[in-house]
Amino acid sequence: MFYSIRHITRFRYSVPVRASVMELKMQPRSESNQALRNFQISTDPRAQLYAYTDHLGNAVYHFNVLREHSELRIEAQSVIE
């Protein structure tokens, strides 16, 4: 059985901010009877994502938005089996 998961995080600021620094742990793990088949993250405003694996085996994504913005939207989409 396949599951499709879509998660949206939205930050709305009362006044524009100059920068956002984010770290995300949103990727489902492949383990036991669960297998991750697809995963992607998108941001608005667009940002370059960097990834590493933490000491517990979790995928961690981080990014910076270093320009003025009044809203930040992060969308994570997964397909697991």
C-alpha cells in the first residue's frame, strides 16, 4: 500500500524580515515495514537546500533566505510504501 503525504508550513510576518534560517526534519525514514519511495521539498521564496544525516540517522535539510520577505512557505511531499 502506498501513502502520499503533503505537509505545508507557512510563516507570515507582520513586517518583512531580512533573513530566515531554517532546519527541517520532515523526511520519513525507511525502516522495518516502511519504505520511502519519493521525497521533495520546495520553498517560496526559493532557496538552495543543503542536507546531512544527523547522529540518529534522520535526514536534515537546512537553508537560508537572505533577502527581504513577508512570508515563507515550505512544502514537503513524500510517498511511502
